[in-house]
Amino acid sequence: MSLPITVTESYLLDISNEGLEAIRAKMPLLERKWTWEKASEILAWLLRAWGAEDPILRFVSLFIPLDCVIPGMPPSKDDWEQRRRELLSLIQMQSQAEDRDQLANFVTELRFQSPSIISRFETWAAQAALPGWAQDVAAFKQFQKMRNSLLHAGRKGFESRVTVGKKDVRTLEDITERYVSLALFGDANIYQSRKRPTLQKTE
């Protein structure tokens, strides 16, 4: 029997020279809106994703910590309700008697829909303006469709033609790592390695 082992890069600390206080100062601080309990849950999901050997399982698992940190957009429900009332008034004034009630009932039954996860990520990425954020958004849209197709593949009669390559997994992993780090610590470069050079925020 053999056990797979993943060796991560080492980070050397010299306690004798730097002292414990200096080392504590190097530890990242959480953003105010997060608690260590909630952050640890998100980071635990990231660890689970890293530990997945199957590429499809790793791909799907990477969405969980990313979903947890994508901020919600302030709902514009008040504006939406105002527009719906205006539309009802317009129907009452302009519609013919025979279809007025049907149109009014249709508009009355409409429900406000929260922004999709894709639009929320796009807004967040644009505001954060990390290097290559537009490519991040395009990739996220593609990967979200792939994930939905993979999740529906278990349905009877559904033929899945989704293939997840190593490049897809690595790209999603990079996006997840950077944006989880940005959300929790306010810095997308908290997790540094030889494979990811330190990048500066763009204007």
C-alpha cells in the first residue's frame, strides 16, 4: 500500500534572531468583518480542495471556499418594487379591459431575484482590480457553467460532455487562492510561492 504525499514549500523562521513578537507581526491579520472561527471554516474547505486527488473533485471543491467569500451585492429591491408599482399603474391606464386583470396579476406575482453569483463575482473583481481581473471574470463564468454541467451529470438521460483539464483546475485554484486571501486578509498575495510571483494592484 502506498500513500500519496503532497510536499508544500517550506517557510523558515528563525526565532532566536527575530523573536516571537517579530514573528507574530508577520502573521496576517483578518479583515474586521471576519472572525477566526468563520475564517477557519473557509480555510478548512480550501484544505479539503487541495487534498482532493481526483481532478473533477478538486475542481468542484474549489468553488466552496470561493463561494463563501464572494460578497453579496446590496439589493435594489426598493427600486425594483417602485418600478413594479409604476408598471401596474401603466397597465391600469393603458391596457384594454379584457387583458388588464391578466397583466396586472402577472406583474403582481413577479418576485425580486437576487444577483447571480457570476454578477456578484464580476462586481467584486472589478472593484478589487487585481492584475488580470477581467481574465478572472471570464474564467469564472466558464468554470461556473462547467460546474453546473458536472453537477447535473448525475441526472438520468443527461449526457455530459464536460472535460476538466489540468489547466482548468490550476486556473481555478489560482483564482480561489487569491480571492479567498483577498477576502479574509485584504491581500491577494498572502499565499506566496515560486509559482505565483508577487503582483501589484492595478488602478
